[in-house]
Amino acid sequence: MEKVFSHTELRKTEMKTTSEYQVDPNKLLYKTDKNGIFKATYKFSHATQKDEQMVLYALLEGSTEPLHLTVNGKKEKYHIVNVPKNGDTTLHFSISDLPRGGHILYLCTEKFFNEKINYNDLAKKGISAYFAPYYFHLQVGDEKVNNVRKQDVIKPEVIKPISVKKIEKGGEPSIRLFHEKDPYGKLDSVNSNSKYYISIKNTSKYPFSGSAYLLSGYEVSNINNSKEGNLIEVPPLSKVDFPLDLQDFKLKDSLRIIYVGIPEAKVSDVQFPVRVFFNTERLSIDNKLKN
């Protein structure tokens, strides 16, 4: 009789700071120092079959630009992290040059998608599907802060869907990218010479209002490719569709779409801001048609 072995892989991340940067960690409330700098550690803990390369990047809610993280003296849009199969890796990171005031920051983790490796279907599925967000509120600076970058207040562009359909109650909220000629098909790759649509499904009884981001490689762009940002409203128990023109972007080896929704009603008794993350799988770019 053949024995079948199964293995459950576990991945966990954890952010820690000193008291200097804490307001109330139980409510996800943190602050910068008097110079407008936030410092913390981010720990990756894995119980997996193989060593893995992870990617860490950040988003600033309402920002028109990618957020840079400084790790080991290198200030980049994203960082690749090596994590042993049954062990931990801890990063010391900092964030600076943020606009004065209160902000929601998202720290996002993925498995590194290396286009130079010919993955089998199962491995590719595992890499492209994994996405783990963590968010918190950060209060930046006080009256003594003098080196915080000024940023104009820009009103985001409201993206109007081309289709809004009511759906039955139940199921999970989701986001998917589909080709104009195959609305129900599953994509493994995309290219910039075809027309695509983004579909967001809200299965809750609360409306969402939020922003969508396109990650080309691991660099973040606004989905409408403008400095004004974007605002997408999704009614309760509804599915909305809107077009995406990939010719507007300089595409790298792969892409992922992320939508961060803000419920327009109090959905629980928690004391911190509630955010709902929708994300597509990471999709390969057809190299022959890549910008």
C-alpha cells in the first residue's frame, strides 16, 4: 500500500517596536519620533518544506506614490528576504519623509516570483496565490518636526464601473482580472496588447469605498495611472466591473491587483480602523509583448 504524506506549511509575520513608537499597540496605534521617523522590526517565522524568498513592500493609504522602506541602510520600494524552512528572519526597518498627520500604512508580504525559474504548475500556484497584508495607524510628527516632506492634498478620481450587478448573499469577497473575450476564464498571464477588466465582488451587507493598486513586479502604481489616485465604490451584495488598460503601465515580469476597501459602516466592536483586502493572483507578463 502506498503511503501518502501531507505537510501543512505555516508562515507568520510579526511587527515589534519600542515604547518610543507606541501609542496603543492593541489598537494598532503607533507614532514617529520627533524627527518624523518610525522604526520597528518585522519577523518572518516559517515552518515550510523549503527555504523561501519573500518580498516585503509597503503602501500608504491615499498616497499617490509608492512608499519606501529602509532596511539595512537601503531605501527601496521593496525588499527580498531569505527565510529558512524551519526558522526565523528578522528585519530592522524604518520609514521616514511621510506627510505630517495620521496615516494608515500597509505592510505586504508575498513569495518572490522569479521569472527565470521554470516552476511546475503546483509551485507556481503556491507562489502566485500567497499574499499577506498587515496594517496599522501611524501618527507622524508634532510641531517640532521640521524635515517631513510636504504633500498637497489631492482629491482622488472616482472610477465609475461599466457594470454593477446584484449577487446572492454568501461566499467570499473577491477580485479578479479577466480578458474581454473570456469573462469567466482563468488567466495565467497577461499582455499589454489585450483588453482586460477588473471585477470586484462584495458579498457583505456593507458598502465598501477604497482604492485599487497595480503592482508591476513589486512596484506600486495607482490603477488609473494618475497622480490623483483613485476611489472605487462597491455597493453591498454587488459585483462591479471596470476596464484596465495595461498599455498605460511599464510592465515588468509579473503583476498583481490589490483593492483595499473601507467599510462604510461599523462592522465590529474593534477600536481600530477596519480594512478589507482583495487581491488577484500574481500573473506572468508575456515577455514578447512586455513594455
